[in-house]
Amino acid sequence: MTTDLRTQVAADLRLHPRVAYQGLCANPAAAEAIAAALRPITPFRSDYVGAICILDWDHRLPSKALALRIYAYYDKSSFDAGQEAYDDRLESIGDSDRFPEFDVPDFDLLAADEAYEIEISLDGSIGRSRLTSAWRRNIAVEDGDAAIAVVRESEEFILLQKESVDRPAHLGDLEAVSWTPPCESEHNEWTLDVWFLQAFDGRVGSGRSFLVDPATNVVVAVRDFSVRTG
């Protein structure tokens, strides 16, 4: 199995029945074009043995946009379970898809070792890409501490500290919050996202995000973030 799932998208892109009914991406060349426009989708720590790639619908007729869902698997047993979940969902869609004006399920939340959701416009343009697997926030203490140490010594953070002398102490220290895949970061390798909170009003927090490549111990990107609680 390839270590970049773009080839799987090009070779075996499945269409939600409501996408197929509308004649969207019916030409095999459309899947190849979508795959060519994607950023690399590479495994976290285990090679892939299989993947399920689905062009999902937006619960609108006619559709306004689509979602590319990619479910990737590290071993045969998880891949078999994913295939079974896909077949069950497809059957459920078929059972409820009796009248075009009625809503039917999509393919969200299938079990997988890695799960991605990528926004696709009707002309094939690529929008936001997200790793949706909950484990992305499960960071080993040693990995998080190492990434924080890299940020703390970086020129970008040292300058930010000088600019943040009035920052309230209750906002806390640097925090490693999630693993970030290449398709999100546009860096060639997986990175750890380390946050430095600069403001919080009880509902919305904002600050700076530092992406650390753990293989090279380098901050590869710095960007703003905003997060809403509750």
C-alpha cells in the first residue's frame, strides 16, 4: 500500500449515492484532478495497509460543496472493520434513500486509524483539510515536553515574550495540544502544535501556535489561533 493516500484517491474514489445521482465527479479524471490538488497525506507512525476514500455530500439538493472523507488503516483487521462499517452505512443510506427530497445519512464517523475530512468545491478546488481522529490530542509527556523546549528556545517565542510583558499569568505556559499532519500544516512531516495563549474572555481564547518538527527539533511555522470553549 502506498505511503501517500493521494494515489488511493485517484485510483478508488467512492461517491455517496446523492453525489452520484447529481452526476458530480462522474468522470474518472475528476478523481485524478482532486488527488493532484491535495497536499500529501502520509502515515503517522505505521504504514497504511488500506484506505477508504469517499466523496460525501452536503445534505443539499443541489449540492453547494462536497467533503472528501479519507479513512486509513494500519492493519488488516482494522481495514476489514472499516470496510464492514462502510458497507453497513451504504446499506443504511439505501434503506432511507427512497424520496430525493428526504435527507439520508452521510459517511461521517466511520472507524479508522486515521480519518481526514477535506472540503471540496464543486469545481474541484481544495478547501480546509482536517485530521479528525480524536487521538491527535493524545500526546506522550516526553513528546510534549520536547516540543515545548524547542519552542521556548526559539527566536520567535523569545520575541513574543518580550512583546507580552503585560500578559496575565493565569493564561498559563506553553502547551502541546495536537499532532498535525502535512495536509494541514503544509510541512512535509508530521508536526506537534504548541500553543501560547495570549487572551481569554471566558468563551474565546486566542494566541500564537508554534508547529514543531520533532524529527529536526525546529519550529517550522508560527501562526495565530483562536478557539471557542463550550
